[in-house]
Amino acid sequence: MLTKLVPSTAKQKDWVEFDPNSETQHNEKSMLRLVCFDRCGICPFRPNFARDGVKLSPENDARVNITYYKKTDQEPENRLVLTIKDLTLNDTGNYSCISSVNPKIYFDDIYITINSKCSFVVLF
């Protein structure tokens, strides 16, 4: 079942933020990897990812993997990593990393474009 996530409060990048070095252009059949920094020390649940407001999960799409990494001595921040294999043009959209502490919702957005792999056939 797909769940519609609609952030209803102001963006607060202090608590969740996409890696500023994220690639926003990808080719069909390639892999998307997005890292979201989770700085919400009091949020009861891990952040979620959504594309165009619809929650992403491996249960809904076998190409999706979401891994949570807790901070360590080498990594100063908690990270949530989204990977999507075998990208299609339909994967283009606005991706969100969303965390919440009732009643506040914290999120960050990034627009990802999937480019078509063009094949040219020349007929003589």
C-alpha cells in the first residue's frame, strides 16, 4: 500500500538534510543513491523517503533499498541511504527525506531527473 506523505510545516534543514553533493541527473538503467543526514536526536522514528509525496519502500518496489547507519566515531551523523536500481524515466521527480516529532515535520527535498538512453539507428 502506498502512503501519501505531505510535509505541512516549514523546511528545517537543521534536522534532516540531503547530502549537498548529491547528483541530480542520472541515466536510465543506472542506480540512484541518495544520502539523508538525520540530525533529529529526539524523533521517535527513522526518517522516510518519498518521491512526489509517495513513500518509497522495498515492499512496494523491489528495486528500492533503504539502509540506516547510526553515527560512529568515524561518521559524526546518522545517515539514511536510499538506492534505486535500474532507473526508469518514471523515477524522475521530487525526492523528500522526512522525519517528525508530533506535531512538527522536518524534511528536505531534491529534484532528480532521469535521462533517456538514446539509441540511434541509421538506415541507408
